[in-house]
Amino acid sequence: MPETLVKKSTSKKKAKSTKAKSKYSKATYLKWYEIMLRVRKFEEKALFAYSKQLIRGFCHVYIGQEAIAAALTTAITADDKLVTAYRQHGVALARGLDSKSCMAELFGKSTGCVKGKGGSMHFFSKEHNYFGGNGIVGAQIPIGTGIALAEQYRGTKHLAVTMFGDGAARQGALYESFNMAMTWKLPVLYIVENNGYAMGTSVERTSNVHDLYKIGSSFDMPSEQIDGMSPEAVHEGIERAAKHIRSGKGPYFLEIKTYRYKGHSVSDPAKYRSKEELQSYLDIDPIVITEEKMLNDKIATQKDIDKIKANIKAEIDEAFEFASNSPFPLGSELYDDNYVQEDYPFIMD
């Protein structure tokens, strides 16, 4: 069975039970549920489109990890900056990018969020302070650290949320970034989404440190491990971290324990894990658990839930049609949007 124990390197206090944390409004629960369902249905449709060869190249879906994306929306502000890795469709949708432009980007269409030039791993939206997915393992960690430096320099109270997978926790750039961030007390929240596997290799086989939040102790960085299958737990963990950072005390590191139900990418059959292990996480699916909680605790009605389901289905179907019917970018646009300087002298036909 999966571990859901909350571990914290800066406190010996016991974590509150999930039941004690049930203090959120109907609007909050419905928001979490809607975002999680949107991400799940978007990713399922993306897998279908890939099977029909409407999407090419790499594609890494977020199915199973939706509680993290949902809780981000309530724990940080729209003005906070965010950069993440290539398993990023769900995070982008949670930040406010619309389903149509995201689906069109997967299709490589000109109506995509980066005009069909980024594909699955490289969404971007300045409007939503979303600095994208990154196709190079761990490369976003120093980028997020640099964004935090810029926010500190400008004198804002904004966070630079920097997300990465457990495989990136072994990159040297992480150690350089952590050291700089702590030395300069940068306003950066580091989040490792630990889904247990770096591609097809488990954390236990790639790291002597299995509880990755402990890495932060090398830099005296406040760090803790939280349950990534619960939007309540993720919200509270990020909220604590954000309060610490905004007070000017510097970085915070969260290890969010989660799980991906699918393989590393669409080409991965995931034979390196047992059916029993997968089922143990399916049994605590955050979407199912949240729906049951809302009904059992009379937070929302079946009518409320059915309405969200119908709206999400219509939204994703519309996004699929929009992407299917959108044009591909013109070849003449290959060099557009690469440089701010319009007469950049080194672009050659």
C-alpha cells in the first residue's frame, strides 16, 4: 500500500488527520473536483488522439497526479510564477490555460498556446505566469531559481514555484540552485512530484535517500513530505510553505508523494511495477475520494457533481474538435517568435 505519512524536517509535530482538515467550503471542494476532472478527461482524450496518430512525438500524461494541480490553484496566487517539467498538461490547465489551446498545441496546430511550436512538453503563457514545461530533466530548477531572483530584485511578494520529478532530484543543477537560493534567501518554492519512478526506474534503485525531502536538510532548507493524493493535504502543505517564503525567510522544499497511473510516456507499458501496487493507488484515486467525500459529508449534491461532469465532457469534446479543425502553422513562420529583436542578424534561410 502507498505511504501517506506526512514527514517534516523542521518540526516534530504530528500531522493532523484528513478528517480534521475537512474545513473547506463547498466552492473550494467543487473547484478542486472540477480541475481534477478536467485534467483527467483532457489527458484521456489526449491518449485517444495519440492512438489515432493525431498527436505525434513524446506525450507524458498527468493521470493520477491531479490533486497537486488542483491544490496549487487555491494555495498560491495568480501573480506567483510557475515553471515545471514535461509532465505538465495538468499543471498548465490548473494555471488557467484553456483546454482548446492546450489540445491544439498537442496537435501541433497554429491555434495552440505556443502556436504549435512547443508540443506536449513546452506549453507557455506569460498571461498566466506559466513559464512552461521543460523537456530537459531538471533544467527548470535553475530557471525557477532565476525567476525567484528576479522577483526578489523587483521587491515583489510573489513566489517562484519550481516543480520537478523525482528523477530530477539527482541532477547537479538542483544542488547548485538550492545552495544559491538559501544563501540569498530567494522566494522560491521547490516541489518534487515524487511519483515513485524516474521513467521506469524506482526511487529505491536510483537514490540512497528514499525520502527526498531530506535533501533539503543539507542546505538547512525547511522541507517536508506531504500526501499528494489528497487536495486538502497538498493545499495545506503549499500554503504553509508560501507563508514562510512570503515572510522573507527564503526557500521551502516540498516532496509531494503521488503516483502516475500510466507509464512514463505513451510508449511505456509500465511492466516494472505490479498490478497490486497500481491498484493500491487506484483505491485512493483523488477524484473518486473527493467525490465520495462531498456526497457523504453533504458538501455537495449529486446534481452539483453531474453538472460538472457534463460541462467537462462538453469542454473536452469541444477542445478535441477545435484542435482537429485548426490549421497547422505555415512553414514561413518557422523563425517567428524566436527572438525579441526583430532584425536579429543571425537568422538565416
